[in-house]
Amino acid sequence: MNEARNAIDLIIHAPEKVAESYLSSLLASKAIQSLEQRHLKLREEAAPPEEPAPPPSEVDQKMAEIELAMAQKNLELLDTQGDYMRPKGELFLKTFNFLDKIVTIKKVGSGVSAPVVVYVDDGKGQQKLDTFMTAPQAERESKKILKLQAQQADKLAKEEEKKMVEMEKQQAEIEKQQAEMEDENEKVQEASIDALRQSSLDGVLLEHEDGSQNYMTFQETQDVLEIHKRLNNTNRDKFEKTFASSQDAATQMVNFFQERLRKDVI
């Protein structure tokens, strides 16, 4: 309405050029305004419909519930105190999830220079992490501390795993050696004619009465058994006793009888 009155006054009272200039400016302004409204309407019609926001995750819902509860508690504390006496306890500022831990930042008191405390809950209860000067510093530095702690814990876990692997290897080696010793003990047999008869194709390991040991191939056992077979009962007894006494005595005796066997003396 004011624009119309001004336009009429200018047409009646103002010089022609002034009135003409004013009317041109007014018409141009109206035209630009109309074009902008039309452009905005076209943009709104062409814009795609907004997609619904994805539902929050379970962790985000819990974090939001914690923030809401702490904020309500802070408001209750403030409402119960006068302006001259603000609460001197801890005021909730923020909570977030970092490295599978819930980090909560609280302010101690309400002053401008009041310190900020960080608490961490790893599922075993809330524990104080450290104290800082400001909330941004608390969030930034607490993330660094938690990241460093995670790296140290991972390093210790790897070292512990490495120790366990080494211990398992050592234990396996000990068990292997014990098994080998048991196998050797099982393989060692008392030097006797019966042990020669039970010899396999791999031969036999004999232990004599003096503690000396002697390995004999299958063919050697057969040669000794052949000598023993050709002896009479009296010489067989002497042969068995000498064979059992020591490795040296058995070797000398077997060599003696082998020579006689080649000559077909026995």
C-alpha cells in the first residue's frame, strides 16, 4: 500500500524523469521477486523426496538414553539450587563409544575453569581415566590414551601368545624325546638266544650283563642261531652264558665259532 501511494505522489508532484526512474525500479524489483518465487517453486517440485533416516543402532539408542538421563539429572541439580550456589558435583557433558568402550565426559563443578573428568566403561563397570582442562581436550586426549592402551594390550597379548607357542613347542619336544627314550628302552632287549629268535628283519639291539650294548643285523642273528643249533647241550649252556656276559666276550666267541663253521668243524 505504501509503495502505491509513493508512486502516485511521485507521478503527481515529482519531475517526470524522477517518477519514470522510480516506476522502472519498482517494476524491475517486482519482476525479480516474481522470478525468484517461480524458480524456488520449480526447484521444490523437481527435488526428489527425502529418504527416511535409517533407524539408529542399538548402541546409538543406548548412548542417546544415557545422554538424555544424564542431561535430565543435570537439570534437576540446577533446578534445586539457587543461581548463587551451583552444584559442586560432576555435571554430565557427553558420552560416546570408542574401541568397544563407553566414554563419558563430566565437568567437576560449574565454573569456567572447572576441570573435566573422563570415565571409561569396558563392560566391567565405569572407571576414571584422567582429568583435563576442557571437554574438547578430554575427548581428544582420552581417545589417544585408549588407543595407546589398546596397542599395548595387543602387544602384550601377542607376546603372551608367542610365549605360549614356544612353551608348547618345548613341551612337544620334551614329550618327543621321552617317547624316543621309551621306544629305545622297549627296543633294547636282554642279550639272549630268545632275543635273537624274536629278532625282526630290522635286527635287534641287545644289552649285555655288564651294561654294554650291541646291535646285530638279522643275518648276524641267524648266524649265531645256526652256531647255537650245532652245539651240544653242554656247549650250548656255555655259549649262552658267554653271549650274555658282555659285548666283547660275545663278539670273540661268535667270531671263533664262525671260523669253525666255515671250516665245517662244528
